[in-house]
Amino acid sequence: MRFLRVGPAGSERPAVLDADGVAHDLTSLTADIDGTFLAGDGVQRTRAALAEGALPRREVTGRRIGAPVARPGKVVCVGLNYLDHAEETATPPPDEPVVFMKAANTVVGPDDTVLIPRTSAKTDYEIELAVVVGRTARYLPSPDAAAEVVAGYTIADDVSERAFQHERGGQWDKGKSCETFNPLGPWLVTPDETGDPQDLALRLWVNGEPRQDGHTKNMIFGVHHIVWYLSQFMVLDPGDVINTGTPAGVAFGANDFPYLRAGDLVEAEIDRLGRQRHVVGQA
């Protein structure tokens, strides 16, 4: 299934798309798509209600789409997780996942404006496969066990201010946690519809120019390994988001791509997970 949240920021209403792409209102089943919904029987009840024809249709054309999961407790990220991205940044492939955090309130809708910070010189884009946690994960016994705690997948743009990240004291978080720096969505797609998370192509354009064209098969650490690994160091809660790394083609890499400027249009898509389209503005 493909879950989404529709409406003005802070007042989104939950919906689900059926097999024909028609949206149905979920407010009879839940107030929102959040950790409580994902950890309980919300997905199963939605599936049953759709099969019974019990959910009213919901018009979403022309409406704002919010992030597909409400109020994530944390956004955990893995850096340098594609061989080609490590190569373009002249960084040796890591022996273990490189972990950093983004502030949870960086999460915005997939088509919302991304704001360049006032003192920014090097705001960059990073298309990423994002994992949404559906069950508490604490000391998982193996990567195989990670599949049981994944609620679904979505698209993230891990927007990054490279000068803040690399030139202002070596703290990645402050280059990653500026407002609007994690557009998420449009949909939360359940694992049965996503298929193998290591068999997804990722693409990103700036002003119509192709910048990133990668594939999750080229991850250094696969999705289930990442979820297992993180659970050894922190408790993953339902509704948490995990950004799993970006392929080559970022402005910070070994190419001549310019950094983002106000007025730029960023489009990002991943197979079976939909497409983002956000304009860049100035804070």
C-alpha cells in the first residue's frame, strides 16, 4: 500500500492509494500516520477496509502533500554508503556505517520549499532511500531480523550545507539540520509493494539537468544491515526515519555541478516510490 498525508502543514489528513491510484480517506481509522498507527494494526485494518470498499474517496489533485509519516522521533542518517559517492568525495569506503543525525523538524513535505540558510554558500542535494520504522528495534539479533521492523520506504532529499558540515568545526549535524533540510515523500510504500530495497534506481535533477543516477544495489551497507547495525547503538522507535545514503552526483563531489541557489527546481524519484518536486528558496 501507499500511504500519504494531505493538507496544509500541521493539518494534514491521512489517506491511502488503492491499486488504481485512487486516494481514500483514512480518518475513520486513524487521526494520522504516525508511530502509533504503524506499530499497531493500522496497516492491516487499512488493507481490510480497502478490500471491503469501506473507505471514502479523497480528492488529492492540487492539494499539498505532507511528509508521509507524522512527527518522527528522530531522523538517523548513514553517510558515504555508495561506492561511487565515496569515490567522488575522495574518501575511503568506511569499514562500518558512518552515522549522523538530522533534527526531526527538518522533515517537510515532498514538494515544500527548501530554504537556503542565510549564511549558506554550499547548499547541496542528496537523493536517498528512506526507511520508516514500524516496530521498536533494540539489539536486533541479525540483519535478517530487520525486515520485521520496517514499516515501509519513501524518498528523502538529505539537503546539506557543506561549509557548515566540513568547515565549521567538523560537526556534520549542523550542516544537516537546517530548517526544511529533509523533504520526505510523497508516499510511505509498504515492503510488499516496494519489493527488494536493494533493487531500486534513484534519480535527481536540478532545473531539468540530470545530476544523480544511482542504484541501491551499489550500497556499501544494505538496508537491513543498516537497521540491524543502528539497533546495536540506539533504540529505533516506530515512526523513526532512516536515510540510507546517496549515490554520486552531488555538488560536493568531483564534478562541476553548482550548489543550489534560490529559484532552483529539484526533482527526485525512486522506482516504485514516486517523485518529489521542490523549489529552493531563501531563508
